Amino acid sequence: MDRIAEVVADDGNLCGEGPIWDSSEKRLLWVDNEACLVFELGPATGGGRVISRGLMVAGIALNRDGRLVFCGATGLHLWGGPADCRTLGGEFAGGPPCFNDLVAGPRGEVYAGTIHWGPEGMERPGRLYRCAADGSWSVEDEGFELANGLGFSPDDRTLYCTDSTARRIYAYDVDAASGRLSGRRVFVSVPLEEGIPDGLTVDRQGFVWSAQWYGGQVVRYDPDGRVERRIGLPMRQVSSVAFGGDDLTDLYVTTAANSWKSPHAPPGYEFDAGNMGGPLYRLRTEIQGRPEHLAAFG
């Protein structure tokens, strides 16, 4: 039985995002990408502790050697501390890609989606990249409006990827040997009267949990894309989700305080109504998540 959401850190995140549970250190990591901060929350921590400042980070993956993989406006970075940060480079027209989210895969690679937005909205479509453990890059798909949350099915044969402003979550077939993607199809289309899909995670049963920005809720979809449950939160801009805790049954939820006044909100949405977001929440559930794959960059 799901319990009421509790605030576990209230750092006034302008845009809290990218939560991920680090089982080896028993800590939750997440970001405030607008404030260029990375936080950690450990068992003895009374609130979020900042571990990185000044680097715009939108998403995090764990690396096998204990370092972290950051993605953001300046590309993909392997981070071991403020004095240990290396860009995982490639040949990109127009400079480093602006990444919005990422996930590590079972072969040690990272999948990351790009966005190209300006004051007037999308400037050009984004792409979904794969960076292999050897540092080689490939474009797996393109044409995204706002590439976002990513997650693997329990058997690693399917990758889910969100296109937020298109209001869709896609599913791809994953080649077990190469990690290449194929067979894109629409897994979920979110109705106009709901929020837009943002970050996601996949539980041990293969159900997809999607945060709904503007929607004030987390939606759990069954493997066929049908709504299984909705969990309401007191904040409107619910941005991402991750399972954590010793048995991976705690659902952590990030939110965002800075109201995004866009044409993609549901009809009648009130941008100045308050309660946009900012805290990090935790819900105790009866459902178990899955450990994250580890990137294998050297």
C-alpha cells in the first residue's frame, strides 16, 4: 500500500531532476540543473549535501570505478570530484551536445538524449546518442522535441525513452550484443488534459513509472502501456523518479520550483498558482525497483 509522500530534503530546487540510487554508498544523488548543483542524501544526512557546484548537470549515471557520469549542457563528463572531471568527447557538428537525461546500459555504455531549446521553444530536433564503453559514439534515433527520461525493461531487451513535449514515451528493441536500438514504437501517449511525461524508472515487474510535469503526479504503466495507478503529490511540477533504499522499495521524487510557462501545459493550467515544487519526496511502496546498470568508462 502506498503511503503519503514525505519531504526528505527541501533545498528549494529550481529544477530538481535526475535522481539515482547508489547502492554501494547507500545514498541518493540528484541535481538542480538550473542552479548547477549536484546533491547527495545519505542515511545520516538531515538534508541534501552539495557535492558539485558550477557544472550544469541534467542527469547522472554510476560508473563501475565509483566515479559518476554527468550529462548536461556541455556534454558528457566522467566525474570523480571537483578536481577530477573529464569530458567524454566525440565529433559533433556545432560543438558539444546539450544533453537532458541519460541511462547506463548493461554493456557499460550510456544512452543520452539531447535538446535544443531557446526563448521561442525548440530550435532544432534532438537526438538519442549511445556512447560505448570504448568512447565511440553513435546516433540511435533523432527527431525529438524534448528528449527526456530513459529506462530499461527487466530483461534489458527494451529501452524506454520519453519525448516530453510530444507527450509520448517510446519503446525500442535493444540488440543484446551491440546495444544498438531498433523498432521504435509508441508505448504511451499522454492525453492533452494531463501533465507532460518527464523522468521515468522501471520496476522489477517491468512497470514504467513516469513523473508528470504540470500533472502533480507519478503514473505507473503496465508493460502494455495501460495506466495501473496514479500517485498524487502536493507539487505541480513533478520532474523525475527513482527507486532506492536498502530493499529498493522507496520511491524518490524530484520537483521543480521555477514555473515553466510554456504552451505545453494542460488547458486552463495556472502558472502562478503556487506549489510548483522544490522539495525531494519519498514514498514507501510495496513494489521493488531494480539496481542501476553501471557505466564502464576508464
